[in-house]
Amino acid sequence: MFDVAVVGGGVVGCAVARRFTLQGARVVLLEKGADILSGASKGNSAILHTGFDAPAGSLELACMQAGYREYLEIRERLGLPLLESGAVVAAWSEEQHAKLAGIEVAAHANGVADVRLISRDEILAREPALSGAVLGGVLVPGEYLIDPWSAPLVYLLQALENGAEVRRNTEVLAGRFDGAWRLETSTGEVRAAYVINCAGLFGDVLDERLTGVRQFTIKPRKGQFVVFDKAAARHLRTILLPVPEERTKGIVLTPTVFGNLLVGPTAEEQESRDRADTDSATLRMLVDKAVEMLPALRDMPVTAIYAGIRPATEEKKYRVRHEVGQNYIVLGGIRSTGLTAALGLAQHAWGFCAGTYAAVAAPVWPQAPRLAEHCARDWQEVGYSEIICHCEMVTRREIEAAMEGALPATDWGGLKRRTRAGMGRCQGFYCNAALTALCAGRLHD
């Protein structure tokens, strides 16, 4: 009998499992995939947002800013990276330029006081490789870059090392509440006093399975990305944000903590919740858009392409609710801001149950994998044995560590997200044979 069953092993579910565990609850996280982060959370732009452009007075804004503060508070104890890049909302047309003053006013109303208008000359002094067609912008100094996979991984690791459990390959099929929850899963019954729905792209499906009604509907929104070679990183150090539209934040050109440049995402409505494919025409459009903003990318090789699916709903706002009589919490419709908001959403969910348990007195603080290019890496220390992936400088010691411990990788995607092996220039062409030998019999396809 668990106190809390968290359903969904994305960034929100991992953050919720951590928060409730540290507060003293006995937690189990149920993930239907072979590994965590196998849904929406595996594809994003890896930005820690200030909330400067979030809807005023919204739960999204409150959770983003709470999550932002907590990330900064805990990151050093968990070994999480932070690249202080800042961001510029850049205007490329007179129509966009006319909106900049309103963006500054809205940011100040949201409590982000250091946001300010900057001129074309200031932008080009900051980023000399940028196209001279830029007309002006809004500087957001507090927008930072983080590792999108190590953060949720270490959130869940901290939960596990302080008493939580995780069950992967475990899909929740049905549930019944009779003073406590009896969850029918693909691996057997799970009993819990509370259930927290963090099921992301399948949050509405789980809602219906547990309550008989879907109170929101997921409208999958695909975003395609292009990753430029590491050589591109020298041309841009600031996150370049578009003037947002009503439906989407638009296409971003940004450095990453892994030493690449990233452009995307698109915003494509589709029916499929699990098919994140790419197409050449859209990828060409993204490359052209990036070159238009940063001409130095014209002949720059592309290292990787990928797509993610965001769990948008029929409404723009987060779909969060607490069914008091059923001990049921829904954290649904968490779109592109979920990486930043996850810790804040976990705090918000805990607020529904505060005072119920006794907090862990001296929690264990595990360390996240060290994958950021601007931080010390494992290959720089003695005893790493050998380099397995030369593109990303991944050591044998890192591969072996990813296969062990409280939350070992169980499929190739999980291994890549824990180490970046196979994610560099050659996309695994040279290292896959060595990786296959090292991981023989230990990973699913």
C-alpha cells in the first residue's frame, strides 16, 4: 500500500515523485514505457524560462517561476548544469518591432524586472554574427540553458534513493477508488491512497480510465528540430527567441549545454500521440530560417534531426485539478514550459496534501550525469578506461554507470539520454558496435 502513485515518468512525474518522497510519502512511479522520459519530455529546447511572457496571473506563470527558483536552489547539490546565456526576443519586421514594448511591459508585470528593450546596435554588439536585418529586441538576462534529460533523471534518482519505487513497463489500465485506489496495471495491482496523473500525452486517456470521464482532451502538437554541428556554437551565445504568436512561442535559435546550436520547434497539429517523425521540407525550412537569422550557418553541417510531441489541449492553460473526494490530482496539458514548471507543479500538487506526512530529515542528494560541454567531464579525470563515443567524448566508465544503480538505462534511448553516446556527428556510426558489446543482453531495442 503506497501513499501516492504517480502515473507517468516524464519530467513532471519525476519532479512530483521527488517532492512527495522528500515530504515523507511512500511513493511509487508507474511508467508504461521501457524507460523514463520516453514521451513528450524527451524532445524540447532545454531552456530554463523566467516566465516573462507567460499569461499574467496564470497557474503556468506561478509554477514556472517557482520551478525556476527551485532549480537554481538545488542544482549545485544535484550536480545539474546551468549555462547563463540570456535571451533576446528579436524583431525582424516592423510589425514585430511594434510589439516589443508590450512584451517589456508584460514581463515587468510578471515580476521579471530586468527585462529591457535593446536596440539593433546593442543586439549586433552582443551577437556580431547575427543578420543585420534585425530591427531591435527585448533582452531577457535570466533565461538560461540546462540539460533537459539529466534534470528529471536526477529528480527521480533522489526520490528512489530516499525510499520511492519505480515500475517501468507498467501501464495503468483501470482504477477504482473505495477509500483508497486499486489500480489495475499491466504488471499487476497497485494500491495507493492518492493517485497523481502526470501521464502527459495520455493524460486524458488515464483520466477516463480512472474517473469514467475525460475532462480535457489532448491535442498532440509536434515540433521538429534541427541540430547544427558543434562548430556552429561559436557564432551564437544568446538564446534567440521570436516574437510569440497566439498559438505558439514560435521558432527558437539557441545554443545548447552540449555545445551545439538548435533551431525549432515547429507547431504541427496531428492525431498521433506517439509518432514523432520528421520531413525534409520542414527541416529545410528550419535550416533556411536559421541561416536567415545567422548567415554563418549557411554551410554548417547538420548533426541531428528530431521531433517531439507536446501535450497541448483544447485550451491554452494547464489542465490542473484536485478531486478531493477521490484523492486524485491531475497535472495535464503541460506543454513546452513543462521542463521549467515541473518543480513548481510538484510544489503545487504537494500543496493539496501538505501536513499529511513527516518530511525526510536528512535526504540523500545524488549527482546527475555530467554531460554539459562548459562543465568538467568524466574523460578529463583519471580512470575512465577508454573513450567509447569520440564525437561526444563518452567514457566506458560513464556507459557502465548508466547501466547500474537505482535507475539503470533499459533501452537505447535511455542510454543515450544518460550519456549522449551515439548522439554526435557520426550518430553512432563508429561507436554502436562497442556500445552493443558493452550492453549485450541488458537493453531492449
